[in-house]
Amino acid sequence: MEDALQAALGTALLRPTGHMGGGCISQGQSYDTDRGRVFVKCNSQLEARRMFEGEMASLEAILKTEMIKVPKPIKVIDLPGGSTVFVMEHLEMRDVNRAVIMTNFSSLSQNFSATSLKSCKGQGQTEVQFVDQFGFHTVTCCGYLPQVNDWQSDWVSFFARQRIQPQMDMIEKKSGDKEARELWAQLQLKIPGLFCDVEIVPALLHGDLWGGNVAEDDSGPIIFDPASFYGHSEYELAIAGMFGGFTSSFYSAYHSKIPRAAGFEKRLKLYQLFHYMNHWNHFGSGYRGSSLNIMRNLVK
């Protein structure tokens, strides 16, 4: 693998540094090269290129905001033997002071909630245009499962059809879970009522902002492993409160920038439903109970 990686990067030097990383989806390690230190994520699943290309596009979008630090993406490479790697800038990261990162990230969310921007290069200049729809210009993956990001003008339709429905379809295909199907049929009718009198402006989201995807270095907070799209700013807080999550200062800092709107708690549960169902589809029925409990509570 390393010979092929060295050739693809066009570097005479490719020396492992001993820095290792990874999670339940991909593994990675750092290398010294002619042009500096890089971090290389590796995955051998069939959908690895799609997953890494979505992550690269997400990092590029966040990087353009110049509002919070992310690793600079370099290249997605297919290697002999069926593996795909994603090469990015190596950052010296440590566990984060989560109150600090939320102050920075809430500023990012505030700016994109107010004037959500999409940048693209054109004739040597950066053209900036307003984003007035929900979605993203390419597929991104939360875990290794793809997210449908087709542009839509209505957030409620986008979330129901392009976030929960694909998860429900996978559950139906794998297990034919009757109770899940019946609860989802009821919940679809309730969802519009959770958004009464709520103004939703497309915001650029990280998309998977849990405690394992944030860190810091000497310059401040860092976020990584994004699954970005333009969506409701509140969506970002859903997985932040799961799996250990962030402290109350996380939410306090956020809501000092974007005040809590009426009905926030129920919408937060609705957004968490996506992540529990996504975990159900990734890791099995251990997440079934949490998914069904949220649906039961929301349909009352």
C-alpha cells in the first residue's frame, strides 16, 4: 500500500510517524512527506470512494468559511487491492475544551443561518452566492451510509424524505419492522406541526458533530469527519447531546448566539431520531429501542 500511496502523492519521502487514529468506519495514520506531514484514512469497503469524496467536499466547504479550523483535504486515491485512502493535512490534535469549541462553532452557525453562503471558484476569483435551498452539491455519508442531498426549498420535506425515509427504507429492507413502519406513518403527519412559526434559513452544517469529531490545538478548536449539507441550524445540536455529548455550556454558548425557538426540545428529538436510525442501520437492532421510543413520544 505504501509504495502505491507514495507514487500517487509523487513524494520521494513517505515515512510513518507513529501517529495512529480511526474509529469504527475507517483507520488512519500519519506520514512525513516531501511537502509536510499528512494524515491518511484508509477504508476497503466498496463505498469508500463515495464516502471520502463527500468528506473531502465537506471539509472544503467548511474551510472556505474561514471560521473554524478543519484539516485541509488533499486527495482521494484508489489503491491496488481494493482499498481507498483519503489524504489530508496532519494536525496535532488534543481533547477539546468543549465550552471553547461551542463558542466558535455557534458563531459559524449564526453566520450561516443569517447569510448562508456557497462559494465556487471562477476565472481566478471567488464568486459568492446566497444559498436559499436545503441540500448539498454532492452525496455525503454519515458513517458509510449515503445521505441524499438533492436541493429542496422546504426543510420539512427535505428532512422527512431525504433523511428519515431512506433510513426507514433500509430498516424495512433488512428487518421488515412492522412497529417502526407504523410509527413512521403516524409521525410523518405530525412533523409539520413541530415547525410552526419557526423561520429556517439554510445553514452549512458539519452534520455529525458528536464529541468524537472535535478536538483542539494551540490555535483553537478543530472539527473533522464532517457529513455536511445546508440544513436547519438546530440539526447540528442533535448528535451533540448523544453518546456522552457535550456539557450544558455547549448549549448555553450556542443559544447565546442563536436563541432557542419554541418547540426546540421536540425538534431536537426528531433530529436525534435520524442518528439513532442511522446507528440501527450501521450497527444493528441495539438502537431499535431508542428509535422507536422517540417516535412513540413524538406521535402522542
